[in-house]
Amino acid sequence: MQLAAVKATTQEVSSYINANSLCISNRGCEPTFVNSRSQTLIDVTITTACISNLIRKWHVADQVPVSDHRLINFDINLSKTPTKLFRDPRGTDKERYLCHLRENLIAAQKQEPKNDEEIEVFANTVQSVTKTAFDALRSEQQPGGTTSWWNRELSDLKRSARRSFNKAKAARRNSDWEIYKTYLRLLKKLIRKRQSDAWRTYCEE
């Protein structure tokens, strides 16, 4: 009965894909679902024909899975856009900024605005000096970069989890799967702790 239901579902999905001119972007036969009982390819990446032509390097990721369903990675080949730089305020040297600001505010401090027009000029001067000092010391960075909360302990634990997963996947022994699950629980727990600590530190700064 279960096999018949699986076949019926497969036929329905196949009919839907064909009826709507969709495409399956899966490549290869690497299992997408792996646990102690089975290893199957049941996860399907479905796209329109237009998007299908843009997909490159579809593959099942060789990473420690956080569930029985493994990660699927692929690239979408879009036209390149200029890299946008952003300013990182936290990267500013505060001591140098204050020193730079004091030096540039000397001229502004000599002003003694007496009417609305002079007050506006004074305010614009202070704003300009402040921005100039800030921009002079802030570093321009590209989006992304390293994850600040990731450390060597996490890398070692992730490496051990990956090795135990590969061993369990190949040997298919319950004892190996239990070892892998233990590593995975420890990795998830440590990731949550590191993220929580990093967020707390960020909020306190």
C-alpha cells in the first residue's frame, strides 16, 4: 500500500511538472535524504524553464546536515552588479576620531552666532566637521566577510561531526549514527551559545 502511494505521488508530481512546463534542476544521484534506515534521493529542485538556464553547479552539499535532509547548493548565473561598499561604524578608532574632531572644531568654536542665519551656518559647520572626521577614519568594507562568533572550537567540532556523518553514511551502523548525532547535538548547542554571546556583546557595545 505504501509503495502504491509513493508511485501515485510520483506520477502526480511528474504530471504537474510536465503540464506546467517546469524543469528539474537536480544533477547526479547523490542521496538528499540520509538517516540510519535509508539513503534516498527524494528532494527535488523545480524551476521554470527560464530560471533553469541560469542554474549552475547544482549539488548536494558535503556539510554536516542539521536534519535528515541534506543541504542542496547551486549558483544562479545573473549579470554582475558593481560591488557596493559600506561603512562600518564599529571599525572606527574612537580615540583618533575624537582627536580629529577636536582639531577641526577649533574654528567652529570661535564662531558666536547671533541670529538665525548664523546659527544655521554654525550648525552646518559642526555637522560637516563631524561627518568629515567620521568618514576619514571609518573603513570601507564589502558586505559579508568572516563570522565574528565562529572560532576554532566550532571548526574542530564541525570537522568531527562531518567525519562521523561520512562514516555512518558509508557503514550504515546504528552505533555510528549515534556517535554522529552526539556530535551534531554538541555542535548545535555550541553554535547557539556562541551566537547568543555575540549578540549580547553587540548590544552592550
